[in-house]
Amino acid sequence: MFQESLNVVLSENFLSAIFSTIFIILMGYYLRKKNIVNDQASKVLSSILLSAALPALAFNAFMADIKPETYTTGINVLIFGFVAYVILIGLGYLFYFNKKGDLKDTLVVLTAFGSTTFFGIPIINGLFGATGTLYANIFNIAYRVFLYSFALIVMSGTKFDRKNLKQIFANPIIIATFLGLILWAFQAYMPQVSVMVKDPKTQESAAKMFSIFRIDKTLPWVFKGLKYLGDLSSPLAWLAIGMTLASISLKEALNDKLSLVYAFFKLILIPAIFFVILVILNSLGIHFEYEAIAAIIIMLATPPATVAVAYAIKFEKEAVLASNISLVNTVLAIFAIIFWIIILAITNGFVPVA
């Protein structure tokens, strides 16, 4: 078992993903630090990422056959996502029970909502491909519902209204996720067409029926364009992270001890709690595949969401603290995610989590 786990950790895919992440982040840092790109570059990359590359990546992940275990895990991840954010909010209030007012509100929101889309999903895609990305996007449905409802209400002090629904459901990533989820879940009930498919083992072609909306099979030239776009997600995200880190002073941010307290809760304790919960659920017969567990843990070990930090700045709720936490934890999250990937790889050899 130990040798199996060691082989996973030392595998070419694992080492390539870790090296690529760190290398491209450092490249972004270098480009900005040397003024090869200006201070708007990270914002431009982020806009492309959030409006084009990540929606394509989310949609592409659902262009896959339905297997019984994948479908079951997908439904479990969807339900668990909503339960998870209730637990996360509760943990935030528990961790910071001795804080009051704006400070407490800000810490609770920053603890519950990590940068799952911008920071987590590109790493998950690099490590676990379409299957991990599929589960990550399903889990993120609950994230966006709570981010644009609970988090906005707490930080703004206003009541939820219909205008907030547009922020939740008009988001390109949410539209792509829901569209992909529907086409994936109901593909057996949609109009079918016959497509010649080559068997990877025998190299012989045979006719197979697919939903007309499985564009990876029925319109491969269209899907290829979307795949190129989705594949930009990881490098764009990592370059933007590096450029952002080059623009702020880490030394000043580290002077705020609360940033380090937050880091322990957000990057270590919370993923550990949920890892135990997911293993227990699996042992009770509520099935989660390994890729789903890994995707959830990686997304939980991310720095605070940029939207949550933007709320703190916009509504003047501990804006400096939120910015410091964002900076410090963006750096620490890189190492925390590497730590959790290693833990996940090792425990996959010892613990029946899938």
C-alpha cells in the first residue's frame, strides 16, 4: 500500500501538475515584477478567465458518458454542496465566537467562501481532468447560491431581493454548469444519433448511439474549439495569481497575526474536518468517488474568494484585514493545496474513500 501511494505522489502527472502550477505562478510574478506587463494585466486575464475560459471548461466537463457510479456521486456532490456551506458558515461562527460586529461578519464570510472557481478548479482540472472538473462544478453550484445570497446580505446589511438572482443565475459559469449538467444527466432521454467510434484497444471502429447534444461526438470540430478555450483556464489563472502577488507587500500583510490564524482554520482545519466527514459518509454507503473527494478538499483549501474580499472593500467591513488575508492566504494556499494533494494521494492507498 505504501509503495502504491508513493508511486502516485512520484508519478509524472502529479509532479507535472505541481511543477506547472508553481512555475507559471512564478512566471506571472516575474512578468509583473519586471514591468514586462502593466498593473492591469492580471485584471484582463481574470476577465477572460471568468467570462470565457472557465465557462468553457465547466461545460466541457459534462461531455462524458454517464456511469452509474459517476451519476450517483454527482447527485451526492450536488446535495452535499448545500449541506457543506451550511456547515462552513456554522464553523465560521464557531471559530470566531469571541469576535464582534463587522470583524466577525467579515471573518465568517471569508472563511466560508474560498476562491474555488479562480484558484481551485484550474488545479483540479490539471490533476484530475474532466471527471474532477465535473464534480468541482457541481459542488460549486451551492457555493454561488450562498455567495450571492448569504454573503451579500451579511456584508451589505440589506435584505435579499430579486436583483440578486441575476448575479446568481446570469453568471456565465453558472449558465454553462447548469446547461452541461442538464445535457449530461438527461442524455439518454434526448434525440440519439449514430456515431462511428474507434475502440482504443483494438483500434476498430463501430457505430454507437449518442445524444445529439454530445458535441464531443456529434460536432467534434465545435468541441475542439471549446476545449482549446477551456484548456486556457489553468495557465491564465496561475499567471494572474503570480501577477497579483507581485503587486502587493507580503511583509506588511504578515504583520497581521489574524491572517495566520485564519490560514490555519481555512487551509488546514476545515479541509481536515470535511475529509473526515466525506470518509465517514462513504463508509455509511453515501458514495463519493476519489476524484470528487479530492476536488472538494482542494476547493476548500483555497484563499478567500475575490468576490467576498470585494464585499468587504465595497461595504467598508474590515477592508484592510480582508486584503491582507487574501494576499497571505493566496501564497500559503499554494503550499496547503500541495500538502492536501499528497495527503489525498497517500490516503487513497490506505483508506477506502472511493
